[in-house]
Amino acid sequence: MSIRSFLLAVLMLAVLGGIQSQAQTQKGPAPSLTSQKQIDELKSQIAALRAKVLSLETSQGDSAYRLFKLELSKDAYKSVVLDMTSRNYQRIDTDTGTFLISIEDASPYLDGYRIVLNIGNPSFAAYKGFKLTVKWNTSYKKGMDPQQWINAERTKEISFVGSLDAGSWNRVEMLLPSTTGEQLGYFVVSMETSTVSLLKK
């Protein structure tokens, strides 16, 4: 049973219990609960209770999403949220170095999307081989069920054998199958680097 169904059941039982209690305290024969006036009163009360439950669910959903965002922010720079409509770069950290990352292009490709990233390596070291983990979803909107939104998130890990050259921007392409533009409203990238290559004197 959902939270909404449970709360509505409890509140409706409380309303019916109150009406029955009032009927029992009155002298003479108990009035019929099926009178049109009482039915209208019940409908009005149920509608008000539904509105309250919806308000509680919305508040709960927004709180859960804020907690989700807080969890994401705990590892600042380990994961970055990229905007498909912006070319601004963001900092991203790995265990062996700090990089800059931005979206160069996002365009439909076959049944999905092709994403082109620019990964800047500001250090004097080159990195041979790296892995990107991307997560994507629709934009979260107020009133959404946070658990359903989280469950709809998709994840893909992609390993690259190429190098992230020192002191330069490096172009990286990836394909996201069975994806629409709407499903890229939320796009998160994290990164792992393996072999560090330094020049010898």
C-alpha cells in the first residue's frame, strides 16, 4: 500500500468514526448515513483530506530529493552534473589528478545520443587509459515521486585506452543507446585514471 492510500484510509476511518459517534449520542433513532446531505459532507471532507495528503507527499518528495542532492555533494568534484545546453567547464577529481570537463556536443545518433566531452588536463603529466561513469535521467520536477525518479536513472561505464595529454584539451566521444533528449536533463559524470606518464630528464 502506498503512503497516499494508507493515509487516506486512516483519515476516512477517523471521519466515519466521528460521524457514527455523533449519531450514537443523539436521542431517538440514528439518522441514516446515506442521506444526501451526509454524503455531500463526506465527499467534501474526503476531498479536503486528499488535498492534505497530496501536500504532504509533495513536501516529502522534495525533502527526499534535497537529501539525494546532499549525498551527491558529499564527494564534491568526484562527480559533476553537466548541462547539455552549456559549454562551461567544471572541475572533476580522480585519485591521481584534477581535470576540467565540459560538454562539446550532444546530438541524436541512431536510437540514442552521441555525447562529445572535452576533458582538460592542466597538469604536466599524461594519463594513459581512463574510465568514465555516466548517469543520466530526466530533469527532476517538483511533485515527482523521488523514488521513481531515482529508479529511472541509467548508468554506463566506458573505458578508454587513449591518453589524456598533458596541458591540453582532449576530445572524448560516447554513445548512449535508447536515449532521448528529454532523458538528458540530468547528466552526471565521474572519472577514474590509471597510468600516469611523466617525462624523464
